[in-house]
Amino acid sequence: MMNLQDSFLNHVRKENLPVVIYLVNGFQLRGLVRGFDNFTVIIENEGKQQLVYKHAVSTISPVANITIMQPEKAEKKE
């Protein structure tokens, strides 16, 4: 099962939904998520790509609200 972070990033990537990435130093990056892994996010703006380390990211805000559906964990019977 995909975690919430991966589901969010995958959704904005697939939908080409612009995001604002706020870094821990206060800097803002705007653009489209082109790819990601466990440690990094590739963002593209005006034809230029940047590799951003996730440990430097504070917040990622999409320009529009999104809905991510995740299957609920099966309840254990006692």
C-alpha cells in the first residue's frame, strides 16, 4: 500500500497540478512535480528542473484542493 506522502505527490504529478514547495529556510519553489523518491522531489518551472531534498521541505501546497482516497486497513477480528 502506498503511503499518504507518496499518494499526494503521485496525484499532483499525474494531474500536472502546480504546487508551491515551502522550504525550511522560508524559500518558496513553484512548479510541477515531475518525479520523487524516498529522499528527493524533482520540480519543474519554466522548463527548468530542480532536485529538492525532502529534508529541506517544510510544506507542499497544491494550487487546488485534492482528494486522495486510501483503502482503510482491514479490521482485525478477535
